[in-house]
Amino acid sequence: MTELEKVNYLFIINDAPYGNERPFNALRLALNLIKRPEVNISVFLMGDGVNCAIARQNTPEGYYNVERMLKSLAKRGKVAT
């Protein structure tokens, strides 16, 4: 499959990493889509969303570690802040 035949998805995250589930849900969907060979994923962090990329965050109890999810995605996709 050539690069032109791949489906491109862009996720724009502009919410803080904790306090609601939007960043978590976006990253969870992106992590599942990136497993498919016919898919390219790009993530753009803006506004409060750039806080998702802060290293060594204290994850509130009951939340997933957004930093870890973002690192895993950055290894396989494109992340821009």
C-alpha cells in the first residue's frame, strides 16, 4: 500500500488532560486506529491541550496517564504542539 492510499486522521486536542474525558477519548481512539497499516494519525495539541505533553505529571486518582498515552502515540504517529 502506498502513502497516497492511506487514510489520514487528524486529532485536535484543546482540553486539559484531566477534568474531563475528551483528551483521553481522543488518544484512546488514535491509539486504536494507528494499529491499522492503512491509517496515518496526526495529533495537534493546542490551548489547554498542550498540558497533555508535560512530562512527569501527577495523574489524579481514577484517571489514565495521558502523558504515557501520548508518548506511545508519538512513537508511531505525528504529534505537534
